[in-house]
Amino acid sequence: MTGDRDDLAERLAFVVGSVNRRLRPPAEALSHVAVSALASIERLGDVRPGDLARVEGVGAPGMTRLVAELEGRGLLVRSPDPDDGRAHRVRLTADGTAAVAEARRVRASGVAALLDDADAADLAALDLAVGVLERALLTHPVAPVRQD
């Protein structure tokens, strides 16, 4: 069964990557990395950028640049960390919350378009597969280290 699982994992990784590339936002839109960071802030609430970097699997310098960009766009605000005067925390603004919702809507619309020709049996199978993946994500909330 391990060979079948490994083959399935390889195929799934390829398909997920292909879907992500196909749904790549236009240059002026928020990147997948930016949307992911905003969604994590939405889920976590006020968070230190270093903690956000760990959750997102990116380095601290990259997260510092991303936080500055998102702050400049008015999508998040910084505030002093009450537990550490040298640090700060970030939280979403109303525009940041709206940006996450819009990015999710656009992405879902793109995935829905890919499923236009799927029949009821295929959609039922996908529903089961998505449930398996959702449970796996809850069981293993920390993403593996990125190789890019």
C-alpha cells in the first residue's frame, strides 16, 4: 500500500501545484503568499511577525518585507507587543479582512470553473477527498518545510 500512497501523494502534489499556477493572480493583485499571511492573521488574531513567519514557513526577513508591504497597502496595522516592548504585533484592518474574503471568492470561482464538466459521481469523490485532506490538515497543522 505504501507504493500506492506514494504514487497518490506525488500525483496530488502535481495537481495541487498545477491548480495553484493556473489560479495565479494578476500582477497587481495580492500574491498567494500575501493572501496566505493575511488569512493566517485572520485565523490567529494579533500575532508577532516572527510567529507568522514560522506558521507560513518563510524566513523572518521575507516576512518583515511582506508585513511592510501589507501595512503600506492598509491591509494590516502594527501595534506594540504588550509582553515585549522591543517587539510588535500585527492585525488585519477591515480592508485586510475584505481582501482575504475577495481572494477566497476569486480562487473558489476559478476552482469551480475547473469543475464545470465534472459529473455528480466525480463531485462526490472530490467531496470525500477534500474531507480527508481537511482532517489531515487538522491533525498536522504545521506545514512541511518549503523547498523553494
